[in-house]
Amino acid sequence: MLRTVVYIAIILGLAAAVALLPGGGTAAGAVGTALSIAFLGTLVWFAARMYLENRAALFTLDDRWRATLYVAIGVVVVTLAATSRLWLTSVGVIAWFALLFAAAYALYATWRQARQY
């Protein structure tokens, strides 16, 4: 119970610092940017590790399936990068979901193909 009160006090203190101190919003933005960069760097590191660990399995795929895999990953990256632009209209939202669904299906189909003997 006391631990919860301490955590709430810390959160309230940080919120007061951002709201009341001069430059608090700028500092909060900088911390948010640093956390975003760290998160994206971790994702890139994880993707590189997965590629290195599964390189032999990737090379055993047919060229068509390997191309499908890489195109699907590219579609996911570009679609997520364009989220703010696609979500401006209802057609963009539908296109966003359709692109991610198609890429997920392509990834699933490639995974199924790789699992077959």
C-alpha cells in the first residue's frame, strides 16, 4: 500500500515539474524522443539478431517466398511510417488496415511454406 502511494507521488511530482517549471514541456519532449529512439534501436537490434540466427532457414526458401517475405516486411515498415498521413481520411484508414492485413497474410503464408517438408 505504501509503495503504491510512493509511486503515485512520484508520478504527480513529475507531472507538476513538466507543467510548472519553465522548459518542462521541452524536457519532457526530449525524454520522449530519447525513449522512442531507444525503442526503435532495440527493434532494429532484435530484427538483426533474428536475421542472423535464421539466415540458413531464409536461404532455404524459394526465391518467390523469400521475395514475398521481404516485400511484406517492407509494406509493414512503410505503412507504419505513413500512419499519421493515412489516418487523415476514412479511405486512408481502410487502406492502412488492408495493407497491414495483406502483409500479415503474406508473412503467415511464408511461415507456412517454410514449415512444410
